[in-house]
Amino acid sequence: MTDAPETGKLELPQGTLDLLILKALSLEAQHGWAISERIRQVSSAALQIPQGSLYPALHRLERRGWIKAKWGESENNRRAKFYELTRTGRHQLESETDAWRRLTVAVRLVLEMR
């Protein structure tokens, strides 16, 4: 990840957005804006997902069978598409989380070498 000093925001490494979306959906179904808002809040605003990246990622995850969508009503009484994890998506989240943890440990070891 590179830090953008002027804003304090972080750029996501390739493939990380899918993992973050799956994690955001792991507790409950959410609509797109709520997913991006949750990621922003939990990351203390360091991660902000533009809609131009979020919705293509949601459609990609849906095509892969990792999430499914259904129409519902948002908290402000607007029609919205709600996304939720499928069983395959839960397995994918576990697999990607494990891989991410192994990768970050390995990178940390290299960065801390003396």
C-alpha cells in the first residue's frame, strides 16, 4: 500500500477490494453505499472506495457466485440492491483472509530484517 501524504488515504493493492467487500458483508446484507461507508468507518477514513470501483467489484463477485443480491428498501426508504455472502463467498473470505495474513507476516519479516 502506498500512503498518499496529502490526504492520508491508502491505495489498495490489486485484489484487496474483493476481500474488503466480502468481509464487510460477513455480518449482514448491505447495499453498496453502506458497504463503502462501513469500510471507510472501520478504517478511520483511510480507505475510501469510489463508486466507480465498488459497483464493478460487486458485479464481479456476484458473477463468481460469492455474493448474491436482492432488492430491498434502504434506511432512507429508497429502493436499493442488498448484497449478501453465499456459502461459497464465506469459504472464499476464509481462504483470502488466511492468504492475506500469511502475506502480511512475510512482508513484515522482510521489512524488519537487519
